[in-house]
Amino acid sequence: MEVVATSEVRLAELMLVVLDQFREHTHACIAQFDLSAPQAAALLRLDQALSQRELASCLKYDASNITAIVDSLAERGLVERQIDPSDRRVRRLVATTEGNRVLGLLRERLLDEAPLFQTLRDDERAQLHALLAKAVGDRKPTAWVEMFRGPRRSE
Amino acid sequence: MEVVATSEVRLAELMLVVLDQFREHTHACIAQFDLSAPQAAALLRLDQALSQRELASCLKYDASNITAIVDSLAERGLVERQIDPSDRRVRRLVATTEGNRVLGLLRERLLDEAPLFQTLRDDERAQLHALLAKAVGDRKPTAWVEMFRGPRRSE
DNA sequence: TATTGTTATACTCTATAACTATA
DNA sequence: TATAGTTATAGAGTATAACAATA
């Protein structure tokens, strides 16, 4: 009963609007690259080489799903499966040159073109940043996968 | 290239953490009431009577999905279908006494117990509120459904 | 025996299309 | 004819379980 209303529209309700707008933004981004949500989430993690197991863990997917996702990225030439010579069970996932290019573009677009904060002045964005940083404390940054969950809107 | 970093962790990345935490919060809430995400989203809209068509529109679902969702809420005694006497095609959805009780509890829990902002002082929450309000502008408040999208986590 | 990845399968969420009852 | 709701069905996203290869 303390954390409640700061005005008529509650803080939590504002966050709903923010989330909604972020979602639209992220879905529009990945659509531009013709990536599905799981594909995009996976690719964004492959700025460093990972085993499929590690990737599953990052994305909080069951490992069984990684096969098909990596298959599709590999078919598009964005990722390569390399057999780890030190343990021939594991597939080391490495982004190709093209994969890294797409990854970089997508990441920049996701981060920089978030439409939400463009109405704020620089000092206001800095304030917002500080407040959110304090609010989240030491929570680790999550994967973009959170933003991609749920179906792509029809519309 | 203007809306970019305010520090090393970008604003957009902070939002990911915030949204992730919100997501966990909402899913934990609805699990306590043994509601699925679509059930919860629907129930939260039934603080006023709606036709199934109107409910579908609010939730941005295709109308065909409403049948099963309302069926399950009706079986639990949370919602009643009343045939509109002025147009016998439409089913007027009305929350039962129990439905309204659950709705109220759920809504309060969602709004008040958001864990994220409890580390902020009152004045900081007010600041955050003001900044977000400016950022979102005149965007209409969305349904909670946005927060519920995606599968419930296993774990 | 334990672990990586694969396959088969099932379940949930959502959309599309065809149907019915009513208007 | 058009609209509200229902049914059947399809597709995407995910999880579980059994299996093969390797450790």
C-alpha cells in the first residue's frame, strides 16, 4: 500500500504502455530482417561463440528447440556449426561474416531507434536512466528474447 | 544516433531488465489465482460488462478465441453469459460476485506489489512517473494482455 | 554412466475459414 | 445481406521424453 499511485495513472500502468511500444518496435525491427522472434533472439546472443547447450541456457529455451532455430540460421548463412575438436559432441556456434553484419545492424536498430525516448530531452533521458538503474539494482541484463515473446501481431 | 547511450548500459537495455521483472511479477500473480494468461487478461477487462466481440477487440484477439476463454471463466463461476434482450445474438459478459472479487484482488496485486520500484524513494517514483508519462505521450493505456503474452515459464 | 545434440510428439496461444442463429 | 458467436483447423512457440553419439 506504499508503492501505489503517484497520480491517477499508476506507475505500473505506465509501464504497460512502455512495454507495448517496445514490443512494437522490436517486432518491426526483426520483421525488417525477415527473422522470427526465436531466430532474432538466438542471433543476438551469437556475438560470441556458444555451444547449443549454452545458447539454450541463455535464451531459457529447452535444448531441443535449438536444433531447428540454428538450422534456419545456418541455411540463411548467418551461423555455422563447428564441431568442437576437444569434445566432439558439442557444436560450437559461430556467426558468419554476414551473420555478424546482420547482428550488428539489428542490435543498433533495436537500441538506438527505440521510439519511446525521443520525446525526452537529453537531461531527462539521463534522469530516467539513473532512476531505472537504481530500480533494477544488480539484476543482470536479460536477453532480448523477453521482448520477442508472444506471436507477431497480424494487423 | 542521438538517442543512444547515457552511460555504458543503454536506456533500452535497462528497459529490458525492467520488463523482465515485470513479466515475472505478472506471471507469478496469475499463477497464484490459477489463471492462464488469456483468462487473466479477459477477466481484468470485465470490470464492466462487455459483449464477446468487444472483449476480443480490447484484447486484440480474434473473436473466435473468446469462446473457449469465456467458457473456462464461466465454468469457474467467475463470469456469466447473459443474452442481450435487445439483440439476441450478443452475449453480454458479466463478472459474478466471485469474479469481481478475484478481479479486484488480482488487479491490486498486479499494481501494488510490483517489486521493481520498491527500492525507490517516494520522490524518485514521482520523478520516474513524470518521465515515463512524458515519454509515452498520449498513447492509450494498454491491456494487461501485453504483459501476459508468451508462455508461462516452466521452472 | 552422464552429457550433447536430435527427433518425435504434445500442448498452449492465436489466426483463418466455414457454419448457425439472429438481425 | 450482415453481424455475433461457435466450431474446426492450422501454425508458431515451447516443453517432455526417448534416442544416438561421444565422453
